[in-house]
Amino acid sequence: MKIYRQGVVQSGTYQGYAIKLADDTAGESAGYYVLLMQDNADGYNESFANQELLDAHLAQYEVIWSV
């Protein structure tokens, strides 16, 4: 699984959380992951079967992307 984009959520419930997007389309899950972490400890992840579902989910976040 490869992390291909990361940033920080700017507003809402997850304000201040680091957000990372991972591509596992060539791996076991054959999909994409959104990883949300606060202080590298508290967090969660969600998986999506395709890019369209991932993009729809990301629309709820205001993010400043660093990569």
C-alpha cells in the first residue's frame, strides 16, 4: 500500500487531524484508504472500492494538502 497524498484537515469534527490517502489497488484490498490520525495515536481509516467513491467521501473535508 502506497501513501500518495497527505495533509491536514482544516475544519469540522476532524480539525487538526493528519489525513493520508493510500492506494492499494494493486494489493489485497484492491481499493483506496483514507487514514485520519491525531497526534499519530488516535485515529481511524476507511476503505473505498474506487476513485469515484473516494472523491465523494473527500468532498466533506476541507484539507490543506502537502503532497
